[in-house]
Amino acid sequence: MRAHPRVLYVLLVALLPLPALAATYTVGPSGRQYTQLAAVFADNDLEPGDVVEVDGDASYEGGILVGDDDGGSAGRPVVIRWRREAGATRPVLKGGVHTIKFSQSNHLLFEGFEVRGGSNSCIFSEAHDITVRDVVVHACPGHGILTADQLSGSFTLEYSEVHDAGASSNRHPLYIQSDEVAYPDAVFRLRFNYIHDGNGGNLVKVRHQRSEIHYNWLEGSAYQAVELIGPDCWEQQKGWSTELRREDAELVGNVIIQSGEWPNAIRMGGDLNGRSQGRVRLVNNSIVFNRPGPANAVLVQLGAGSLEMHNNVVFQTGGEAPAIVKENQVEDTPEPCGPASSLAWSAGRKVAGSNNWVQEEASLVPAEWVGTLRGSDPGIGEVPRDLLRPRQDSELRGRANLSPAAPAALAFPAPLLVPAYEPPLQSRLPVGQQRRRDQVGLEIGAMGAVAGAMDSDAAVPRKFRKSIAVGERPRFRKTRPDDEVQ
């Protein structure tokens, strides 16, 4: 007697191994499985889909190590999150050399915490496919968030606030890099964040292969607000070379306010240890110098590939005007493993752009641009009251290029054509509460003339949308400029 095919199918399915049921671990001062977050990872090997829930209204010791036996899998991350309750404040992780470290614990979501006090870094990632969401990182005497040269891959920071971090010229609020040998297609995503009042270094220093820096409010850097350079040649794995990958970066819909003494808002290309040879694309950013003195919107040095700029507004207050794209010829000798020359461009100047607004007195405005608007005042509101929104009579209204393009030699791969959202409004943005940009009559710059509708269709779980502010904004401490090539 032959078995029915449906019966055979059911029997075969029954013999297949079942996926392990996800576990939930609880942490809190009392009544939970653990009183310290670090103990969860010391006592257990977490599996894909496992969840660690941490009570608020409490502080936990830093020096937390999430190891290579505590990671998830693609599509089933390990989740470490604040167990939210009405009226509770977020859990605080504080102290340690690294307050929390992800050590090859790939595929992980970390959300809802206040992190502070790590002597080297507050968050250190040596892992791939890490998402850090809805955190407040501050009071970090070293780096705020640091990713490793080796064994780090894709990293996302979103809906978060970073401030009061960094020191001297080489400790940064954000220092992001990736391992191009281990993770050759990694992506760094920085979106919907408020990063401000750095105590040293650059607000956002990047050596990553591909960076998507979208919809952020960046203000109060000691040095550059954004630095886009190549990997440190001394720190890479065997098999790496400067020709292995190009380091590309796209900045769309950001507010960048350069309020410190350092002249550059953005620096691209390389330092003495590594050039990017990368393509950089800037679209609908508002770059403002709200102080007198030397000002460069973009400084190019030591091996940039190309620069494409569309729909940006660049403005300096106080009757002065900035240089727009300045090339810096470095006098120092690059490291033996570093840039092959001290020229600003890796293969000759490649610049394109359209529909940017600059001041009449601005210098070094690229001749390659088309549709450039010039004036004495862009007609934008002041910060904080009007948050740089174009006024009724502003030349920025309806003047953006909705289909910006670049020559093939400059084309950024898979670009975000124009912004869909506004950045946070000089504050931390709760998850899912981003506001849309009206694509009809799109304005030049990061801000619309009128606040758009809140995005009720945001692709984030509803349970992540509630958040509570932590702490006060610190007073910015000025740092005197040092050597340009640092």
C-alpha cells in the first residue's frame, strides 16, 4: 500500500529541526533575573531572536562585553532594549573603559539607553550589522561611539543624541570605520540624529567604505563637523590595499552649523595615513557658519575622488562669506602606506553641481556648477526660533533641482535623489516622528518653508516610538585650531 504524498510531506516536515524558541532575559534592580546587564552575556550564549529587557529608573555598571557567542543572524537580531514603562526614565549604563562593547556579536539591535562615562569610548563596535537606536550618549571623556578598524562592518545610528564627547584632536563624538576585507559591502547609516557640542575631534569622523549620512542636525564641533577620509593604512588586515575599495559618502538633508573656530565644515579626501579616492555627494544640506573668521564649506586634501553638490545653501553670518570648495596642498609627507601623493585629488579635479545658493562675496565657487544662485541673504530664519526655514520672500523656495545628475565619472552609486524628510529640529527626535519634505516646490537646503506632516508610515515598529528626553544641553566649550592634517 502506497502512502499518500500529502502524508509523506507531513512526515518529512515533522522530521525537520525546529528553530529554537527565542529567550527573553530580564535585568533590573530587583525582581528580575539579573541585576547587572553584563552578567547576562557572561552567563549565557545568546541566540538569534533573543531579547534582553532592562528596567529604567536605574543605573548599571559599564565595561559590558557582548561577545561573539551572543550575536543574532540576518533578519533575526539579538535585541537589547529598555523595558519601557509609563513615567520611567531610560536605563543608564556608565563607566568602564568601553561602557559597552560589541565584540563580533553580529546582527544586533541596541536601543533605548543612556550611555556615559567610558574612558576610551561609550559605545565600541567590533561587529557587523549593528543598529543603535534611540540612545543618548554623553559625558564621554574619549570617543562617544567608536567602530573598529578590523572585524567591523555595517553600522547604523538613528534617532539618537550624542553630545559632550571627544577630546583633543583625536577623540571624536563619532569615529566610524569598517573592515573592507571581512565586510567588503558594509554600509554606515547615520540618520535622524542630533549630534552637537563636541569637546574635541570631529563630530563625525568617517573612514567607512560607504556612508549614508541623511537627515541629521550637526552643531558645535571642535574641528570639522564631518570628516570623510580613507582607512588608516597601518591598522588594516592582511589583504587590504588602497585599491581594494573606494570610500564613498552621501550627505542628504543635513543641517551643519559650524560655530567653533575651526574653519572647515566638511573635510574630504585623506589624512597622512589614508586617502579615500571616494565620491562624495552633497544634496539639500544647510551649511551655516554663525561666527566671523575663516570659513570653508568643503576642504579637499590628500586624495579625494570627486565632489558633487546640488541644492545646498552655504551661508556665513556677520557680513562675511565663506570659501565653498577649497583645495589644500599638504606640505607634510604621507606615511609610506598612506596616500601616494600630497595632491588634493587622487586622479585630478572632478567637481559637478547644480542649484546651490551662495553669498555674492563667497570665494572658490566651482565653475563646474550650473544654476548657481547668489545673493546677500538666503532668507532663512534664525536658530533656534525659526530653525533655518526659508521665509516667504526667500530665493530658496521652489528652486531645488528635483532630478540632480552628475557625469558618469562622478556618479554616486544608488543615490538618494532628493530628501524625503527633514532633520531633527535641534533636539533628539523620537522614533518614527520624522517629518516629510514636500516634493512639490522643493526648497534649496535641509529645511522646508513649512513643517511637513509627521511620517505615520515610518518603517519602524510602533513600540519603538515612545522615548523620553535625558539631561540638559551642555554649554559648548571652544577648542583652538591645531594642525590641519590631523
